[in-house]
Amino acid sequence: MLKKKTNRPLTKSANHEPKDTTSIDWIIWAAWADRITFEEIKEKSNKVESEVIKIMRSNLKPSSFKLWRKRVNKKSIKHRKLFEQSRKNIKKYNLNENF
């Protein structure tokens, strides 16, 4: 049986969470993940934000590091306090919109 050709690329593996939370692979995975804050990274790997930035700088290509920094600076969700505040603002906005 012949396989149908598609224009979409085939993904052979998903970006799964590494098992060891102290490994550099896990720290890089967590730093790229939008739902994981720097506080959670500190709790699981004992690395503060500045250490995570150094790890990212030394392990990513320069263009990837710049992209990550731009993304992290734009989003307020990498810090728990700012994330919680943004969630409150969204809830307030949605409540006001219903009236």
C-alpha cells in the first residue's frame, strides 16, 4: 500500500518533558515553556532566573537566545506574581464584558 503524500511535515517525536529536573535539558525545556514560571524552575532545579539566563545563553544559538529573551520579556507569565495579576485582569475584563 502506498502512503499518501502530504505537504505537511511529519513530526517524529513530540517535545516531551525531560525526566531529570536538575538537568540542563529540563531547565531549557522549562524556560521555553510558557506555563512554567521562573519560581517553579527555582523550586525544582534550584536555579534562579539569572542562572537560567546564563544556561540559555551558553546552550542556545545566539539567534535562538535573542528570540527567547524577546519572548520572555514580552510575556508577563514567566513570573508568578505578574502571571497571577494578568489572570485577575483577564477575569475582570471578562466579567465587565458580560454586562
